[in-house]
Amino acid sequence: MDQEEKPEERRGGSPQSVTRVVRLLEALCASSEPVSLADLSRRLATPKSSLAALLRGLADEDFVVATENAWRLGPGAFGLGSALTEARRRLQSSDLVRDGMRRLVVRSGETVLLAVGDHDGDMVTYVDMIESSNVVRYSVSIGDRRPFYATSSGRALLSALSPAAVDAYLGRIDLARLAPGTETDPGALAAIVARAREQGYAQTADQAAEGVTGTASVVRDAAGGVVGALVIAAPSARARGRLEELAVLTRDEAAAISRSLGYR
């Protein structure tokens, strides 16, 4: 027997009902086969009576279709999907990324960059920047390029690749020392990238240049593809006591931007 619902949960316009509709459509979208009411109830941890009422309402608008005691997406849902795709096309993804960069500048107080990898996978290019308002701050020129292995952005982008691809990259490039502390050992770099893959961010201090600390996380689009790396770049002297904070800020904002681009 379904658990008893609270009166406010039965109101179709409640925030909880809206959330359930979204989760319900996501569940149907994720399944290649029609899903029974019982399965939906288990997946969403929601009473069958609640879901049945929502499904009937969605069926009236052709968002779902009943078939053999199960439910699947209907033509209305696909029409909505097309409309959302067109809306995303009109709202350029670069605007959404830059909104996130602005938020991160405010939250961190440091310069924020967007870096992308080149086609060969050897260099990152800085394609956007919002500078910190601090008198002492890090700055680059848009279009500047740096090697993957010595930058937080490059290491974050490498972490999105398979370990085999990372090993292939480290085996084909010249690991030059760009600063006194630059890590050039292939084994150590492979371990650093693996750790970045686990943690969801990469962090460097005095690697590509002395006095610069970078923290980067990958931004993804709706298809799961890599858009680029979101980077907080700060003077090492100021960042030294904030490494964990900067890591959390970067990782969380990269995730927020990715969600705004449709990544789930």
C-alpha cells in the first residue's frame, strides 16, 4: 500500500509536484523501454498514487503515452525537447560559461580563465579571462598557450582522457622545465593526473611560471563532451593558505556551469 500523502503534496501546483514531474520525465528519458508504474515508484521513491495522477496529467498533454501497463515518452515530450534545443542554440553557451566565470571571480577574489585544448592535445589556449580586482593579480593575454603537463588547466583536461591516452601524451612530448619547480617525471605526472581524475580538479603551484598557482576543473556540455577547463589563477603567495578553498570553489562552479549547459 502506498504511504499516505500530506495534503500539500496532492496539490498539482506544489513545488514538490513540479520536481516529481521533472524526475518522472528524466526517468522515462533514461529508459529505452516503457516503464511500469511500480518500477517508476521504486526508482523515484514516490507513492504510486502520486505518480499515477501526474502520469494522467502528462498523458493529457501527450508528454507520456501508456502502453501495455507501462509508460513511455510521448510526442509532446519530444516537441518540448526540440524547443529546448532551439532555446539553447539561441542562448549561446559562451554566455552561460562567462556567467559562471563572473560568479567565480566574485567568490574567489581571483582572476578566472577558460582554457581549451588544441587538436593535437599538447597545448592549452586561454580563450577567455575575467581579471581580479586585486592590485596584485594574475593576468594573461587571450590566445596565450601553455603545455598541458605544467598547467592546472592542462592537467584537468588530461584527467578527462583515459589513462592510456595520458601515457601516450607523456611519452611523445618533451617535458621541459619551465620553472625551477616544474614536474618533468612522466610517472609522477601520470599519478598527478590520476589524482585529478579522482578529485575532480587539478592544482599547480609554480609549475608553468614561478609565483603562480592554478586550480582547474573540466566543464562539460549536454553530450558529456569537454568544453574546456575553468581556472582560478592567483599569486602563489596569496593562494598558499587557500588551496582547499580554491579547489572547492573551482570544482563546484565548473559543475554548475556544466549543469547549465545540460550536463547530467
